[in-house]
Amino acid sequence: MTDPEQVDWRPGASADTLRQRARLKRLLRETLDARDWLEIDAPVLIDSPDFEPNIALFRATLPDDTPAGSLHSSPELTMKRLLAACPDLPGAYYLGPVFRANEAGRRHNPEFTMLEWYDNGATLESAIATTLALIQSAREALGLSPAPVERRDYGALFRRHGALDPYHADTDTLAQAAGRHGIDVADPADMARDDWLDLLMSLVIEPRLDPTSLTVVTGYPASQAAMARLQTTRFEGREIRTAARFEVYGGGLELANGYHELVDPDEQARRLDSAGSRQPSPSQQRFLAALAHGLPECSGVAMGVDRLLMWLTGAEDIDAVLPFSARRV
């Protein structure tokens, strides 16, 4: 018989943290239910709609090794189809597991809990307000005082901490900036421009965000929001195109990502085509058909519940807020 003292069989999270986790999930549901939003059960097994090229999906197969799709990384397509079919709904949300392959570490687990919602009629600013209100309510529920809030512009952050213009810098300039900050990449030739921007954001800028504050970042490049509207603005006197997107950080930890959603079916089809998926999958075709039917003006937000609990409790490792992380399964 296996000696229980020699095997790491216990949960990563303590009993107190598991109670806080349950309290947090109840709060999120109660808050959104009070808005008369509809909670939906999105399908977990999908037909591999790779809208986001940088997200690796878990592939599923039948017993005879026939491909059977993938585990979803987001319920986005089905939730937007729901709003297109039921435009009188004030909003809809999903609270449950999502999956991303090749994501493991102190802040990542291949299976994690996502709260994703779509607010009918919401602008980007109202989506930011809803996100901050949810987070502040979560702090209150766990006995914490409200956190200060800062607003930061993506371009200004790169200028301040990276000494560059992220909208016009070429790949070589971004690679050189990474080198100045001691960032070593095994295969730099495989790095696209947005890969360098993401790397600089995560390793140079995020650690410099105020650890005690909620920071809202806006002004992301147009190339970094496949399903968001685009807008024209200016940076350092030059006209630029940015995405109607925001991210909320707790300290240097990314908590939520939101879009003012693209509702133009022709533009969405063009973006899908430019991503390399020349023949849309059945679920993508259904999604594009829903857009053609008419998606209400809306904003969507995805919030990592495990990440949020890490920030609320001061945990340094996601294992400490999960019953059983991938390390313990």
C-alpha cells in the first residue's frame, strides 16, 4: 500500500481559501443574476475554431483516434450566437472551466475557471465600470477595502518603461528592446511583432505596475484584438489605429480582458480569413451567420476567477487557490 505521507495527495488550497473561493463564485453569480443576466452552459467540446492564433487548444479524439474537436478556451462564439438569437436579453454570462494547452506555471493552469459575460448595449467604458465594480465587490466580500484605480495608456506605458513607440516599432527594434532588458529568446526568428510586444508587456511593463492598485490599460494595437472594434486616435502626434479593448490588472497580475465587440459580419469574416483559416469551421460559419442576422451592440469581458482569487488573497502561485491544479491531478 502507498504511504500517504510520501505522496502529495492533498489539495493545493487550504480549507479557508476554498471557502473564499466558494464565496467569490457565489458573489459573482448573485451580482450578475441581480442584473437579470442569463447564465448559460456553453459547450466545452467544440470543433476547434482557432480565432486566436496564440492560444493552443487541447485536441480531443474518439477511441479510434478520429479527431473530435477541442476543449474550448472561451465560450465566446456560442454566447454571441445566444445574444443574436435573443436580443432582448440584458446580458448573459458563463462561469466555468476553460482549457489552454501549453500554459502551466506559477500563474497558469491548463484548466482554469473563467467568468465571461456579454452586456447588451454596453460601451467599452461601461464594461470597464462593471468589471471594476465586480472586483471591488469581491474585495468587500472577502473583508478587504476598495483598491485604488489607475488608468494607463498602452503606448505611454511602452514609452515610459520600454523607451519605444509600440505602434510603429518594427520587429528588430522590439527585439533589441527585449535584449536591453535581459530577455533571451530561444528562437527569435519565430517571434512575430505581436509576440515581442506581448513579451515586453509581460516581462517589462507588468512588473512595474502599482502592486496595490487596479490598473486599467487601454489603447492596444489594432493587431491585438481579433474580435473587437477598431478606432482611430493619435499617439505622439501620429495617427494610429487601436482596438476597443481594455485589460484590468491587480498589481502586475492580469485579471480581465474586455472588448467593445465587433458586430460587422463582413469585417469579422475578413479577419478570420487573414488569420489563415480559409475555410471556416461549422461553428465559425454559424457564428458568422449569427453576426449577419444581427448581434446587438455589446461589450464582452473575460475574467480569470483563479487569478482574481490569487490577487485577493496574496497568493504567489495558482496552485494555492485551486483544489487540485494540474500538478496534483
